[in-house]
Amino acid sequence: MRTIWSGTCYLSMFGLFKKKSEKEKLEDQYEKLLGEAHKLSTVNRTASDAKAAEADAVLKQIEALD
């Protein structure tokens, strides 16, 4: 299988048009929320805690799928 470099991600020749599963979408959302929580932690602790709580809710959804 050939891998092609395209900007910021690798595209597989056969996985180019593969749709993400619900679990993959939730994992991406979880990582995004954790990153936002980390960035906010130095500026606004209350907002950071809220983002962390959102991330925790998404993690529970991921665990429910397993």
C-alpha cells in the first residue's frame, strides 16, 4: 500500500475516501477538547475545567462504544 504525503496528513491509496467511524470521530473530539483545556489552563482555569469536563463526557461516550 502506498502512502502519500498531503499537507498535514498521510493519505493511504486505499483509505483516501474511507469515512471515520463514530469512535474515531469521538476520539478526535476528545483530543481536541483536551488540547483546548490545556491551553486555557494558563489563562482561565474555570474555562479549562469546563473543557476538561466536556472531554470527560466524550471519553465516557467512547467507553460506552467499547
